[in-house]
Amino acid sequence: MPRSRAPAPLSDPAVLIEQAPFSESLRALARRGEPRRVRKGTQLIIEGQFGDTLFLVVQGRLRAYSVGADEREITYGTYGPGEYVGEMSLDGGPRAADVEVVEPGLVVLVTRRTLEQHLAEQPQFAFELLAKVIRRARKATVGLREIALNDVYGRLRALLEAQAVRAADGTAALEPAPSHLEISRQIGCSREMVSRVMKDLEQGGYVESGRRHIRLLKALPSKW
């Protein structure tokens, strides 16, 4: 009698790819790629360099960011399971941002050649890819508008209200909430400024905060 094959362990990359929240077309692309386990702090993409690879997130979390001449960082976005980064280099230009691993996990490396083969067999994926690029461009436009038209408090208020989840009692919470450093990188200011405004909001009875927890107790004022 032939020996039965043991089930694949839950840590098997192939199993994890099947369990990841991908669309069916994106999952098919992930099956073609090269799985890589990544540690926190690993630099996957360096701004300004040339490359033609995508990274699909199976487990963990990535951060796309830039560093200014004054060493201040701005975060463009964080990406978890089901997301991917690197599509901005498909035009042959240099990388538009740095990308680092902020939570260890598993990514799948997909080369341009592999992507072209996938598109030849599943051309509908081109529309999915285009929709993703458009959504990210729209998000970047909104972010630039916030920075250009709002002061620090206005940008902070917009971020808190966008990320908070409303509860039945009328309050809203960010859990897990970004740290003051992460907030400062997202809205383009110093960590000290975020801490100062958050402290004022706490003293005014508008928010309650702790480690990785921010609760909005009542509607935030339009001006501060």
C-alpha cells in the first residue's frame, strides 16, 4: 500500500499563500513568484535605485517612506497581507520610495518577466493592477492636499477621524493606534508636535490615549 503523504505544515509558504487575502488572480501570480521570509528592519526597496520586482505581502507588514535632507521621514503607507508594493517601478524608472519590513513575515518576490507571463495568461489582471495604481495615486493626492491646505492640527484630526472605528456608545477608537512617531511621519511634522497636540486634546477631554490605544471621546473641534 502506498504511504500517504503527510499534510503540509501551516508554516509552509504554499499553504500561507492559499490562506492569504488575495484576489484569485493575485493568488495565481503569487504562486508563480519566489517566497521569502523577511525580518523586521529588512530593506526591500531603496528609493532612487532601479528595479523591476514586486513584493506581495503574505504575512507581516511593510512601510513605504522617504527621508528628507534633514533626516525627517514621511510615511506614504503601510501594507499588510493581501497588498503589494513595487508597482511604481514598472515604467522602468527609479524606485519612488524606500520600503522596509515593520512586522516580520512572508513576502513573494515577482519579477517583471513573471508578471508579463501572468498578464499574457490572465489579461484581466491588468485592470486590477491599474485600479490599485489609481487608488494609490488618489490617496497621495488627498495626502498632499491635506499637507498643503491644513495646519498640523487639521492633518492630525483628519488622520484620527479616518482611522477610528465607531463604537455603539458614540465613541471611536484606534486599536492598535499608531505611535506619535508613526503619526508624525504620516502627517509630515515632528513627533514633539504630535505629542503636544495630543496632550492638549487629552486635557480638553476630547481624547484618551495609552500604549497603542487612542479613544475619541467626543467630536474633535474643527480648529485648535
